[in-house]
Amino acid sequence: MAWSAEQYVKFEDERTRPARDLLHQVSSIPDGPLYDLGCGPGNSTELIRDRFPVYLLTGIDSDGNMLDAARKRLTDIAFEQGDLAQWEPPEPAALFFANAVFQWLPDHLDVFDNLMDALLPGGVLAVQMPDNLDEPTHVSMQELAEDPRFSLFYPKGWKRRDPLPGPDVYLNRLMPKSGYVDVWHTVYYHRLANAEAIVEWVKGTGLRPYLDVLPESVRQDYLAAYLERIRAAYPPLSDGRVVLRFPRLFIVAVKG
């Protein structure tokens, strides 16, 4: 799946706000290396650098386009390519920070287990994941993928990413390895210019797997049908703008 840093940063302020909110809940960390997992174009990495300027910080991402953008943005930070399903740090870490990446890994609970084992005592696993598959943006994506006009282009067995488990699942998994663990949801209400802006937003993230499957000629028809659904699902406010409701799940686990 190809990602576009240029598309992603069209809404950088809105996308960075959850990372800022997550980092605000990291009160202290021990001496040791820090890792921004799924660093993307470096917007979250910049927050971590500014918060902990004397620590060794490394950004990890699987996508070359994102890493190129991050390296141009932050020339003083090391960025490395890695698949988070298998990646391991070279030494115990003080912080694993992950903003909007682990929702793409079906087995991320197992990854969390390994990351907790790789933390220093007092080290922190801080994670934010979109929990929005029931929102009209994502319901419409899936319904159109099942529409006869487009369904023949999706491989047999193709499906969207898995929904996130409930908070109790994360708590039960992390408590045995944590001296402190907190899990919560925050719902953001982003005011965007119009329905077209919502489509541009999701083209940088959740819509990409659906579009990547389609040939260019069919992709435009899909986008037109998707925009029609988004217009119906997100009526304009009195000023003409629309509200994108966006639930996100947060996790902060401190190793005991």
C-alpha cells in the first residue's frame, strides 16, 4: 500500500492534535532512547523532540515517501525504515510513541507485548489509534467496495482493516506488564471546509487501500460515488462548513 506524505499533511494541524494530546499524558520517562513508531512525515517526531530535547530520538516507518518527508523536515533526527510487525529496538527504550499506526496491524496486541518487554523500568508505551470504522466515512468506503460497480476489482477475501478490540482487552493484556496503564477514547469534531475536504482527508489514510485496488478509470467513478455519500452523511453547518466526527483510542502504559 502506497502512502503520500503530501496528501497526509494537507490536514496536519488536525492530525497532529491527537499526538499532542497523547504526549501530554507522558509525564516522565527514564534515561534512554526514544522511538516514534510509524513516524510518518515527522509531525509527531517534532513534538517528541521538542518535549524531550536531550534524548536520543529515532523515527521508524515502513514507507519511503513518508521517511523522505520526515528527513527533510527534521535534519537532526535519525529516521529508519522498518516493519513494525517485526521491528525490535537495538537496546531497551525509554519511550515508544505511536500515533495512528497500529490500527493497521491485526496482531498489534502481540506487538505491544514485545514493546513492553523492550522498555526500561519506568519506560512508557504511548499509543493512539483511530477507532472510526463505524463512522459514515468508513462505512461508505466498505459499502461501495461491495457495490457491483466496483466489487469485481477487489480480490477474493479482501477486507478492510479489523476493528479495534474494546478497552478491556487492552487493559487485560497490558496490566500484567505495567505499573500503570490508562486507556481512553477522545472524540474530535473537526470543522472542515466542505464534503470534498472530508474526501481529501480520508484519501491520505483510510481510503487509500480502497483506491489502490482500483484501476485509474474506475477510481474516479468510485470517488464520485463516495463524495455523493459523504455529502449526504455530513450536512453543512450554518457557515457552510461540515463537521467530521473522529473517535480515537488512547493508551499509556508505564512499565513497572
